[in-house]
Amino acid sequence: MTALNTHVFGSGPAVLAIHGLTGHGRRWAALTDHLPGVRLVAPDLIGHGRSPWRPPWSIEHQVRALSAVIDEHIPADEQPVVVVGHSFGGALALHLANRRPDAVKGLVLLDPAQGLDPEFALDVATDSLDNWDYADADTARAAKRAEGWAAVPDELMEAELAEHLVPRPRGRVGWRVSAPAAAASWSEMARPAVLPPPGVPTHVVVADQVQPPFVRPAFLDACASERGDEVTVHHADCGHMVPFLEPGLAAALVRSLL
């Protein structure tokens, strides 16, 4: 089982925070200003940041590693916990809740990415590998702005560059992420969507500016028909980076489940 590099921010009741594809746990530091009195436990996923990059990179292996983070960083008397996940992290949060219903008492899913169209996943994975590194930091910054970060505040963009941009061969730069792991994760996001376990209150935030949407209509329909009022859907007029663009909403939803 892979041991994940884990960041901890703040103090108080613990919340497990799961980043999205090509991200890292330190991104969640920005949310702590909106969640005083809460301890965010934020691992780097396998293949990301300072966690091991070696495979397997499947959802099952990511979830096993996340389950171990709960047991290592959150005492048993503080479990079950609220889990907040962004994008691929939202999909992993759902699988984690189904694997460890004893450890998860609520879910906040920020534009969760699962059940994606396979052709779409193939196109995005292929394009990302074709454009995996950059000539310099300015080019990397411009690429991020074009990929859904256009409205992300400048200070968060600069923090991302400082933390996550690393040298690559031939004098180029790239994100601190395994390219094979990222490509494999697009395949994982094309697997059938899963629902929250029965009885687990769940908030789903849909980023309405994302087209085609990562939150597929079939998932929302299944939540409505099979989970009823256990799942609440919120629409945000923003791009995909919901934790950065709607931190007040994200924090309020987390706090509502504590």
C-alpha cells in the first residue's frame, strides 16, 4: 500500500480534502482562511506532488492509500469525518465513502469528474501528453489560464507556480505530476459513475461554465431518483476550479456537515 505525502492545515475537527488530477494537497491551504477552527488533512495522490509516483494508479489503489491517511492522521474517536473532493478527487471521495462507510459521515463534491465520455477522456489525455511541458514559467502560467484558471486570483496562481512547477529535461519545466499517472487517471474517470452510499449526506457543486460538464446529467438523475434528499445539488457560475473560485460556498458546505 502506498503511503501518501500529507499536508495538515489548521486545528479543530478534521476534514479529509482530496485534490483533483494534476493537483496536490497544498492547494487546500487557500481554503483554511474560510474554515477557521477546522483541520484540513490534504494528501498528495499517488503520482502527484511529493507522494510516490510508481503504479498502480487505479481508483482502488488511490482509495486504499486515502483510507490509510484517515487512519494515520485522524484519531478513531474523531471518525467518521467529512470528505471534500475536487474533480477526480470528488470521484475518489465517492469510492472512499463506499469502501469505508464507517469513516465517512458526509461528502462535499466540487465539480466531481466521473462517468466521463470515453472519447472525451481520450482526447483530453492525448492532448495533455502532447503538451506536457513548457518552455518556461510564463508559458506554463498562460497554459493554466487557458485551462480553466482564467479567473483564479493572481496570488493563488503564483503560489501554484512556486509549489508545483519543476524543471524538466532539455531546459523545460512542468508540473510535479507523473504523466503516465495522469493519462491513466483519465481512463479511471471514464469508468461508470458511483453514487454516495445510502445515508451519507452529500453536497454536489456543479461548475456551470464547464462545457461539456464534468458532472454528468446521468449522475445527477441517479442521485435524485436513488438518494433523494440525501444529495443536494448546487450550481455555481464559475469554471472548474471551484475551491479557488467559490471558497466561501465550499467552506459553508463543509461546515454544514461537521
